Amino acid sequence: MTSSEIRQQFLDFFASKGHKIVPSAPVVPQGDPTLLFTNAGMNQFKDVFLGIGTRDYKRAADTQKCIRVSGKHNDLEEVGHDTYHHTFFEMLGNWSFGDYYKREAIQWAWELLTEVWKLPKERLWATVFRTDDEAYNLWKEVTDINPDHILRFDEKDNFWEMGETGPCGPCSEIHINLSDDYNNPKWVNAGKPECIEIWNLVFIQYNRDENGKLHELPSKHVDTGMGFERITAVLQGKKSNYDTDIFTPIINSIEKLSGLKYDYNLPAEDKSINGLNNVAMRVIADHIRTLTFAIADGATPSNDGRGYVLRRILRRAARYGRKLNLKEPFLYKLVDVVANQFINVFPEVKENQSKIEKVIKAEEESFNITLDRGIELFENLIDKLKKKNEKVIPGNEVFKLYDTYGFPVDLTNVMARENGFTIDENGFNKLMEEQKQRARKSTKEKLSSVNIIINSTDDFQISSNNPTEFTGYDELKTNATIIGIKNENEKSFIILDKSPFYVESGGQVSDTGNITINDTHLPVINLTKINNQIIHITENESNIKLSVGDKVIATVDEKRRWDIMRNHSATHFLHKALREILGTHVQQSGSYVGPDRLRFDFSHFQKLTESELEAIESLINEKLRENLPLIHYRNIPFDEAKNMGALMFFGDKYGDKVNVVQFGNYTMEFCGGTHVKNSSQIGLLKIISESSIASGIRRIEAVTGAGVEKFIKELESKIIKNEELYEKVLDEKKKLEKELSELKLKEKLTLIDTIIKNPNDVNGIKIYKGKVIAENMDELKSMGDELRNKIKSGIGLLISEIDKKVGIVCVVSDDLIKDKKFSAGKIVGEVAKIIGGGGGGRPHLATAGGKEINKINDALNSIEKIISQI
């Protein structure tokens, strides 16, 4: 029986018992910052067990992708050295949410194992919690298990808890003894590969309070988990999970790449050359599955969080590859076999195969350079220590390998153990902490040299501890009252009850401007925030006396703020475009949003090509021209924002209330910054550079609005200085000018919406009219086309002053042309007479012109009479 058949039989069995077969959750948890990776089947139902969520079904079953490499469930060091631990595995599970309970769970588990899969009953053992008489008796009542094979164990083995408090309950595990001594209870829970747990039935019936007391839950649940790899090995009669058809295709590929053979006859503990080769192949086979599935679900190797875990796994696999003489990048070549193996059950792997291969290959290439140099230095160090008869690698040497040569400390530790050495971890950690202290001191000194640092308001004159009300989302000038003041060195530190000034946060720089009192302007040169009160640091060279209670006007530098808002809003479009063009592995790693430019750091595995940059820039500007409106959700509950689908990332810290910024239906993210009202106000975005700032982290710098105009001027300067670049730069200039022109037209077209909202009616015919701003007749015609496209039925008249003359465009909807015989050409000709001109055109759209600008309003007001007389 193949592994695919085993998986399907499990799902079919529980489908026949009324269970809904649900898809696996991503291995990268969505919206659960408590987990690096999904590590159990129950993760996606956590809200149900906590009583804060529901489903539209009471019974469910699935196969869940799981990764266990950190925290309580950390199997990394055992992987490869034994035959049944994995970093990635599938967990087969079935659940009852307040529906069936222990009886059915036990009865169906026994039925599947012994009647469907025909496992030998005499080798099966059941364990229950020491006080769970109900489960103990049910095993004897609803199954024909040997009563002597039902054992009681304590909390360590047979009691499940979600955490220190919350849902919990006893569990009943099913074990199979594959040894010759299968009737001896000593094997159960002894940690021997001959007797393994294959299924855990958890009965969630209690809630543990803060005092540790258990309370019966009103609804009781069942949560079961069966290791797919383990049950497959049992059903296929294999002593090792790696001998099953889950792993053999990968191992076969490793054999081909290395030219070495995997010896299936050797025990896991064998230390011969072939035995060590087996370990290396098992490590690689396991780790490539973890990397493939994690990257497919959006994770990427990096220097922190889950990214660092993946980087460690990849580097561990790469180092074991060296033991098989695989010195060039090879892991990425194994992705194909994994993708094809799971194409029917986890198709997302095949869909993302190309991206996965690129990420892994880039990481391998980067690490190989570090690995070659590190191994050489490590071996030289070991030789020196051996000559001194020392068995501990000093902390300073471990730190040198890490800090100077970039060699990971965990690899140094593993290689040390393989050579019979240990490392001085305390010495290493001490040096690491000293380095961090130096970095913190350096940063503080740099800040002190350019900024005024305020640590508290203890020496302020304070009348209120209330937070400063931020008004800067809606206005840039606010009447306010001083509630805190301190004067020092020709500077005044002012706390206001209300302020439009934005304090640097989330990459957006602080505002500048003035605080005005009695017609005296105090320039705001910096801002900070303490206890949610905004402190305005102002120049006060004349030592103007300020007191608590004074009325002032706080005014933000409007032009500077608008430049900042354009750049900040543009970062949201850039982020979205990067994820669309490059893939959803892209995550923001940092940003700078100032008036001059924007900088955006993001996770990506290689340099962007010219075509990728062009596609990103083109997509952004296309979206900007769509005039997408800002939808700003302020101070809404975190869960509500998450349910809306707002983009958030693991590691970010959010409060109970958050802000969400959305532009149309294109981009939606958690954000507390300030923004333009619609995308057309951003102008154009121009990418001016793309670079690497760290392994796996890229940086894009770009300009918008006035920054684009400055960029164009710089291009013009380059034209003068370098004639060889003339044609190329001129084309770029024309392209940008054309796009600017199109954008201006787009903004003008928004006026059409106002005209449409206020039609007049003549004999049942709707009349849409208005004076608009147009650069030329082509623009005016475009605006006429826009008006005609947006009205279902009616006649439109737009008039504009163009080059000290009058331009007119008239449009008529198709139904009025057909049924009423109206003609735009005839109508526009009549209107043109009023301004001393003439014109005509086709029935659906016609134009006219005239010289008498002072009669524009008369012409507009004539349309109703003209229509009524036709």
C-alpha cells in the first residue's frame, strides 16, 4: 500500500463518519505571533478550543503540514541520527467540536487500525491518564483490545494542555510494539524505536484557571493526531520512516547527485562510513521537505525569527552535503522531486517550485563561500588544540569564527561534538553581549550628537497628564493650549493638548513647522513622545515667555508634509507591487519616509532585473493613475483589522486598537502614518536605485511628486553634460512628462463625478453641464468621453477656457440619438453661437469654439432652452 493510499484511506474513513475534510493550514501561521511554524493539527482550530471562534461543522478531519524545530517541540538535533524524528511531517487528525466524545474517538480509532488497516491487535497498546476511568473502561467496552494492554500513565505522557491556563484534558495514546517481546508493558513510553506511539486521542474537557484549578467545560472536544510518516512505516513493514515511499524518491535523487548509495540494511546507530553517509542523506531528505514547504507558504531564510530557523536548517543540510562530496549548490535540485511527490495533496508546492528553487539556490551560493572558509579555519583550530591536549574550544575563538568570518555558532558546536570537543558557550555569550553593548553605546552617541534626548517630563511645568490628541490626520493647523512647558538654552519644550505634528514612527520622519503665540513664530525643529504626550522642541532665541495655559496655533509645514505623505502612501503601493511581481515571500524589513525620497527594505533572495524593476514601476504608476481613494480605518480593534485581511507580519507589535490604511481594493495594511486622500495625489513614482543591504534583504529607493520633477531636472542636466546619453535621457524625460500629463488629466477627470451628481431635467431628459479646466481641445474631448461613459442616459455639455478662447464639447447617449434623434453636432452648433463661434461633429460627440470668454456662463445656461426647442 502506497503512502498516498494510506493518507486517502484515513480521510475517506472519517468522511464516512460524517467529518468535513478540511484543507491543511499553511505551515507559516497566519495572525498567530505565538508560533514560528504550525506544529500540530489543532493550530487552525485554536480559536474554537479557546471558545472565541466557531465553524459551520462539528466534525473535521485533515492532513496537516507541520514543522517542529523550536520551543517545546524541538526535534532538530535528533533528525537524521534516528529514523523517526523529523522537522517536517504530516499529522493526520480528526476533531469533534462539542459533538462526539471519548466513546466514538476510541471506537473509530480501533476500527481504522484493526479492521481497515488490519494491524495485529496483539501488538497494539493503549495508554490513558491515571484517573481517566471513563477512557479506561471504554477501551474494554467498545474494542476487543487485550485488557492487559491498557495502561495508566501520569501527566507527562497522558495529559494535554494548550498552556499554563486554558483548555486541557486527558489523552489516550495508541502504541504499537514491533519487537519480539510485544506482550511486555515495559516497552510502552520507554522511548525505544521498537515500540512507538502512532496515534494520540486528546479529550479536551477542562479549563485550568490562574490558580491551577480544573473546571469542567460546558462543551467537550476531541483532538487527535497521528504521525503520517510513522503509520506509513508500520503499514509498509519498514523499520525506518526513511525506508518508506515518502522518502525513497528524495533519497534516490541524493544518491544520483552524490554517486553514493544509501544502505537500507544498516541500523541508525551504525558509525561506519556507510552509516554516516546514511545519516547525511536522512538529514538532507528531511530538511529539503521543511525548506520546500516553508518557502512555498511564504517564509524565507533570513537573520531572525522563522527566517533564521530556515537558514539554520538549510545550512545544516548543506554541511551534511559536504560529507557526501556535494560541494556545489545541490539542495535546490531536490525541490522538483518533492513538488511532484505532493502535487495532488499539496499543489501549492508545485505552483511555487520556481520561487523555492531560486531562494534555496541563492542561499546555498552565499553560504558555500562562508562554509569553505569556516571549515578550513575550524580544522586549523582543532589541530592546534589537539597538540595542546585541549578539548574545549575557547569562547573567543568561537566568537572570531562567527564575528569575523560569519561562521554560524551552532555549526561550530555541531562540528566540535563530531570531533570530540565542546565549546565555551559562556565565553562566547559574554563576548556577544559586550559587542551588543558597544553597538548600543555607539548608537546613543550618534543620536546625542544630532538630537536633543528627553527621557522624562519630571522637570516640566505640567498641568495635565492626558495624552496629546493628534489632529494631523485631518488638519495641518490646530488651535491648542499649552499643558506642559520647559525652557532651556534658547529652546522651549512644549506639550500641547492637541497637535497636528506627526512624531517619527514606522519609518515616517517627524513633521516640522511653527508654534505661534501672539504673532511670534517658534520654529519646531524636532519632536518626541513621552507617555503619549507630544513634546515640541522649538527654537526660542528671544526667550519668549511661555506658560501653561497659553493659547497657541500649531502649524505643520504643509509642503513638506505633503511630500512626506506622497512618499509614505507610495510605499504601500510599492510593497503590494513587489509581492505581485516577485512573490508573497516579500516582506517589509524597514523603511524611511521623508520629504525628499522613500526607502523600502524587503526580503528577497537576489538582485532585481531591469525587467522586474520596470514591471514594478509600471504597475505602481498604473494603479496611481486609477485615482484610488484612501480608506482610513482608525483606532479599530486588532481582531477586526485582522479579519479585514489587512497585511501584517510575524514579529510586528500591535496594540488592542490599530489603524489600517487601504487604497481602493488594491492595498490594505496596518499603518499609523499620514497619507494622501487618493492615489492620483501621489503623482508618479520613479525608482532611482535597487541594492543589497544584507543577505536576503534588498533596498529600493524611489521618489514621487516634486521628487520626480527634481529627477527630471537632473536628467536634463545630464543631457547637457553628456551628449552620448542625450537620446536615452530625452526619451525618459518625455515618458515621464507624458505620464505626468496623463496623471493631471486623470485628476481633472475626477471633476466629472461632481457634474454627474447634479443633473438638470428637461422633459425627462437629464442634462449634465459644467465648466472644467482643460489644457487643450484633446483634453476637453477626453473629458467628454469620460462623461459620456459614465452617464446611462442624457446630454452632457462641458465648457473650458483654453488659450484665451472658449472650447465646448457636447455628448449625447446612444438611446437619445436613436429614440429622440438628438445630435451632439446640432446642439453644440447652437451653443457656439452664443460665444461668437461655431462647430459641429458626430451625433454622439461634437466640439465647438468661440472668442467671447465673458459669455461662458450664458452658453452653459442656454443648454436647457436649446434642448427643449429641439
